[in-house]
Amino acid sequence: MNANTSLRVIPTSAEERIYVTQPHLPPLAEFLPYLEKIWSSKVLTNGGPFHHQLEKALCDYLGVEHLALFANGTLALVTALQALRITGEVITTPYSFVATAHSLLWNGIKPVFVDVEPDTLNLDPVKIEAAITPQTTAIMPVHCYGHPCDVEAIQKIADNYNLKVIYDAAHAFGVQTEAGSVLQHGDLAILSFHATKVFNTFEGGAIICPDPKTKQRIDHLKNFGHVDEVTVVAPGINGKMNEVTAAFGLLQLQHIDEALARRKQIDALYRELLHRVPGIRCLGNAGETVANHAYFPILVEPNYPISRDALYHKFREREVIVRRYFYPLISDFPMYRGLPSAHRDNLPVASDASARVLCLPIYPALSDDDIRRVVNIITEHCQ
Ligand code: T4K
């Protein structure tokens, strides 16, 4: 190790903490005119003008036909299952954030975990068929890290077995393939606009749906099932996005392209600096023509000198707060681990990835020097 390298890696009190992500926020002054409008109209929620404008603006930006806004991605997932009247068993991935499977339990549905495939860590279509039973009604895959699932193979299985497909597309804002927006696939797809997401509205979410009739049902479901003052057609929930949040979304949309462009540069610099580091595998893209660089996952392979967890702790010692998305697997949490499909032998690829993954910091305000600081922590063990 030369003198320069050691200087760079010694932790100092001057080193600022770097988190796995940091929300992209527009200049506060730009938000004030929106707030003034809300203060003057006194329309705070229940489908006001900003809500309406954001739905339209997001459809245009994302290249989708119909979209229903939600207070967060989890309520969008729970409601999507209600909207399609899903019951029984649903095939899903263990390699995701807990909200994916929790949305099934909240609907009294049994999750059936199927392993992921090693390149994308998305649900492996080859393994889905063996998990289908007479109780199976749907498949809920996740476009993990914003990398598209094998949507054609999944749809083929769904068509053969008459199953619905609901994509948890929480990570996939703005992602496109040659066929257009990845959000168009499946019967429904849900987005999250949480603070940690590429496009954030503090909290927020949406369901992308194929036709006005389905959107109308979803709109009823997110508003207690109310159709009008005296008519309630379903036991709906309160999933509405409020006007402050919707206004913020409209402002965020004006800045999203610059945020995505910076993410792309960060992704490229990480790849350039890491591609020759033995024992570190960067997850590639999965055929998207437009990526969103929502996460930067690396897999710490057996030939890297220290374990994933040792590296994770080294990062923390240096004030770099990387995250192990997704460890533990959902199937390892107490409410799932008793299910036959949760057994590790059924999920070898997901188990292995979960034990090796680290998500490195990626967000628009991350500087090139920050990236070098992160990479140096990885490379110092290789010398
Ligand atoms: N499906 C999938 C596949 C998902 O990944 C998620 C959410 C959902 C569904 C559900 O969507 P939502 O209902 O959340 O809309 C985070 C998020 O809370 C969660 O939204 C996200 N996935 C999950 C992958 O990550 P944590 O526990 O890692 O968050 P937290 O608070 O530790 O934040 C991570 C870092 O971000 C912090 O270290 C610093 C930074 N941060 C975070 C927040 C909240 C900020 O700088 N400011 C903030 O306000 O779960």
C-alpha cells in the first residue's frame, strides 16, 4: 500500500458519513408557489387538482396509459391484490423488501417462494411451473434493483395456467426495454415513491393499470370503496395521496432527468473502478434500453479476501453506510420461515446472493471523490 492510498483510507473525523442513498430534493423556493396554491384553495386531499395533474404527468413521462396514485407503495401492492380479487396462493420472490410478501399476508394469501436466477436476481421463470398448485391464482415478481424480469416468459406461464401477474415495480421508475416502459407488463404494476427511491415524493406510490375500468375500481378501493356520497361498492382502504405530496411530485418530475443522468455517471464510474477487482461482481443490466440506476449492488465472491459481512463492517468503520439489500431473505423472517417453500434448499440462488450482496451508495449528490472513497475501501483489501 503506498502512502497516498493509506492517506485516503484512514478514517478521520473530517470524513462525512455517506449513506446508501440520499433523497434528491429540488430547491425549496421552487416548492413554495405550490404550497401557496394549496393554502389558498384549501384542497388538501381526496383527489384534488395536483393529484389529477400528477397522474397525467406521470402517465406522459412513464409512457403508460393509466395510473392511480397512492400514499405509498405498500398500500398500492395491497390494493392491487384486492383489485384483481386474488386469493389462495401467489408465487413470489424471497429476494425483495418485506413489503412484497407482506402485501400477500395482509390479503390472507399464502406466499409461495420460488428461487431467483443468478444474473438478475429476479424470479426465475424456469422454476415457476413446478410451484403452481390448484390454489395458485397469481404471480408477483419484482423488477429487483430496477432490472426487468423476463416478462415474456412469465406472461407465457401465466397465460398457460390462467394466472394474473402483478409486478412489484417499486424499483423500476422510468425503466424501459425495446418494447417501451417495463411498467406496461402484467395485469398491474406498482411503483414506490419513497424517500429512498429514484423518484421520491417523501412517501408515495402508484398502480399502473391497463384500462379505465380497472383504474376506476382501484380509485374506489383507495377511497374506502366510495363511489359517491351514499354508495360504497367495496371494503376499500384509505390509500390516497394528498395534495402536498402530489404537488411535490410535479416539481420532482421537472428535475428527474438530471437526477437520472447523474445516477448513470455514478454507475459508469463504479463499473470502471471495480471491473478489475478480484472477487467483486457488479450486477449487470437485464436488457433494459433505459436503466434508472436505482441501486448499485455488488456480490462479494469467495475469492475476495474478506467476507461480505467483514467488508460491510469495514465500510461502517469508515462512515460509509452500505446496505445488504436483500438480507435476510423474506423467507427467513419468522412469519414466513415455516412455509415449505421458504426452505433454503428450495432457494439456493437467492440464499447465496443474500449472503454476498452489498448495495453501494448511489444518489445524485454523490461526488466522484465520494465514489473513489467507497471503492478504496473495497480495493485496500486486495493489495
Ligand atoms: N416493494 C419493494 C421491492 C420495495 O423495495 C419497497 C420499499 C416496497 C415494495 C414498499 O414501498 P413503500 O411502501 O416503502 O413505498 C427502505 C425503504 O423504507 C423502503 O421504501 C424500500 N423499499 C427499502 C428497499 O428500503 P430502509 O429500512 O432501508 O430505509 P432507511 O430508513 O434505512 O433508509 C436508507 C437510507 O436512506 C438511510 O440510511 C439514509 C437515507 N434516507 C432515508 C430516509 C427514509 C434519507 O436520507 N432520508 C430519508 O428520509 O427501507
